[in-house]
Amino acid sequence: MIEKDTGIPTIHCLQIIHLYEADYNLFLKLQWGLRLVRHGGKHHGLNDQQFGSHKERMAMDPVLLKQLSYELSHQCRTNLATFDNDASVCCDRIIVALAMLAARRLRMPRNAVQTHAEALCLMRYYVKTVHGISEECYQGTVFKPLFGTGQ
């Protein structure tokens, strides 16, 4: 776990960083990073506004589209509101059950989804600092689940 806000070491302001075993991390990379994203892109399962992990899209595409929208709004003298929804810093807030349903919608194999969901459910968390790793751990329960799918 690391501090979300540097200098504020309160328990509710810590962000979980998952450190997986190398073989399990490879499994996740192959299933989620390669298989699921490729299948979702091939069968139009990802939103058109999704620019990450697409071969035909560049990082500058959303920047250019936003700039063109701003300039068009300015030229036409119309009001404009934009909303950016980027979950890159919210990995610890993703609801596991919904993420697994989304994966199944994109045809992720049931056993791969179940393996990942059960691992997250049974995972024990330790606090690692410059002073070492805590001896005691904590984990989610049915009544107090922990969120996040790993990063």
C-alpha cells in the first residue's frame, strides 16, 4: 500500500498496489491484456471513445479531437461542456463483480474470470513501508468487500 496523498499516512488514504507472482501476472497479461482487448476491439465491444490498446489509434487522437471541439465551439460561439472519465488512477475503486461481468460480456472464458475474481476475493493485504512488511494482514469480507482489480 502507498499513500495517495504524500505526508498523510491515514489508513483510508492508502492505495493498494497488487504485487503478483510472476506466473500469475503473466496469466493476467495474456487473458486481460491480449486476449480480451483484442477480442473486444475485433468485435466492436469497446467504446469508440476508447483510445488505449487500439492499433489504429494514436495517443494524440483524443487530444486533437478535444482541441477541434473547443475551437469549433469557440468559432460558433456556443456553450460547451466536456467530461473526461479516466479510470487510470481509480484502479482501487473498480467493483470486482462489475468488472468480471464486463469481461464475460466480451467473451472472456468463465474459468479465467472465476480465477481472477476468486484470487481478488481471497487475497490478503500487507502494508509495506521502508521499515519492512507488516506481520499482520487484512482482507475483504462478504459484508466489507475490498475493491480494485489490480494494477
